Amino acid sequence: MDLFKPMGDLGEEPQEKKSEIKETEHVKCLIIGSGPAGYTAAIYSARANMDPVLYQGMEPGGQLTITTDVENFPGYPEGVSGPAMMEDLKKQAERFGTDIRWGVATAVNFDKYPLEVTIDEKKLIVADTVIIATGASAKYLGLEAEKKYAGSGVSACATCDGFFYKGKDVAVVGGGDTACEEALYLAGLARKVYMIVRKPYLRASKIMQHRVMNTPNIEILFEHNTKDLYGDGVVEGAILIKKKGTPEEEEVDLKIDGFFLAIGHQPNSDIFQEYIETDDIGYIKTVPGTTRTNVEGVFACGDVQDRVYRQAVTAAGTGAMAAIEAERFWAEKFAQTK
């Protein structure tokens, strides 16, 4: 299979609602997404005279905007709030000339070159290069309490927030490898870690099951479902249902200080999947050691292509890579014509 799709007009345009397109604009570099990856890509591409245009998407600033304190990002020795850090990155990108805009990418056409991206179903951006930095969204149970206590006891990243629960009692929801990894990480910090597993078994690999079951301060609560969370401003406990739907069903009050979701992430890649190769979950595939996708001129960085680390600092690193690769691609392609 060819690494790249050939460039040029490979077919008819998709049947878009052309009557709704009110404006068309050509840009050198279009960045979709505004987390650490997107803003870092903007900083690097702006300094390389790529005149980047960045659309912030549905969650400006990305997942860090719902994180209270960030203590593991280099350059902030006293820590920093997630929103404050993202505002710093935004200002730095603007300082070098990035055009940061409100708007959501609603459709793409990567069968043509230049590349086409529709914004808010109304504006067509024709781009020489596209950097996808749309991130991934953590899966939640759907409890209203998850929103209420977001950043105040509810987290979807043990590596990010585990330090705040040193010596405390926490719970991890999930029974797969990710949940086991989170529980093991937290076990090195917290006094007690409960794993809330709705099935009577773990779905994790045998080695991960062995590790959690042989960690003294991890207790697995099989056949438990989370009904609600409670607390005065912060999480103080969870209401669980044991053996739901059976004659043995009972309600359990679990005293905890932190509630960690580990039931997976969903990469925000849906609109690209017609053209861009993804894995079975939806993470964008990139050429190993690069941010290049299977479509020439399209690069992916941050959590939308990283199913392993999902950290702000690694996202920023791949954002820098994407910008450097986009600039090199542009320079090589237009060296003879620009």
C-alpha cells in the first residue's frame, strides 16, 4: 500500500451544501485544535513564516481547561492552573502572528490539493498544509456529579492529577489495561485504591491482572456500578450499586477523596476518517517517528494520534514536530514556484 495518496484532483468534489459556503480563503498552514499540540504547532509554524490560521474547535484550550492544577509541565516550578497555562500558550502563539479564530471544522476534502476544510459549514479554507490537533475526549459514565466535581475530585488522568491525592483514598472506574495502569500508578501515591469494576472479572491482560491483584493497597470491587458521587464542594464519597439487577443487589457507600475515570478515550477524528488512516479506536496513524499521515500535506499531533502517553508535554512535542514537517513540506513543494 502506498504511503501517501497522490496529490491533485482525484475525483469530483463531494456533494456539499455549496449554497451554504459563503466565503473561501487560502492559507499556507491551517491548524485544527487549540490544546498544547495545536498552540505549540502554531508557535513553531508562525516563527517559520507559515502564517498559520488556527481554529480553536469546540473546546478552546483542550482538556487542560477543565484541569485545576498542572504541576508536571516544564517551566512552571510552582505549578499552574490548566486554563492559565493554555492562555499563556495562546498568547505566545499570537505574539508570533498566529491568526487564532473561533470555529469548528465540520467537513474536509483531502482528495484534492490544495486541501479543503469547511469551518462551521459556512467557510471553506483551502490550505497548503493542515495540522490536525483535535485531541481526544475521555469517556465518562454520564453522571451529573462528574460535571459537578470536575477538577474537584473527578479526573480522567491519574498521571496528571494523582499527586494531589498522596496519602488519600481514591477509586478508579474500569476493568481494562488502562484502568489497571491507572490503579497501579495511584497505588504508589494514595493510601488506598479501589477499582470499581462492573463485571465479575477484569478485562485486562493477565500480567496487568496479576500486578493489581498483588498490590497490597489496591482492592477490586467486582460487580459494582457507580450510582452517584457526593461531597461538599469536593468529592467525599461514591454511592455504588453492588450486583445490580440481582436478588443480592445492595447500595454501598464508599468513602473516597478522588474518583478517576479509566474507561477509555475517544479521539476526535471522525470528520477525517474518510481520508486519514486510523487504528481500530480512531487514533490517527502517523509514520513512525514523524507526524505525517497517509495524505501528503496533512500532519497529526497530540492526543488525536497518541493512544499511549496523552500528556500535555508530549502533545506539545509532537506539535513542534508537525510544524517543522509542515514547513519543510511546503518549502520543498513550492521551492520552484514561490
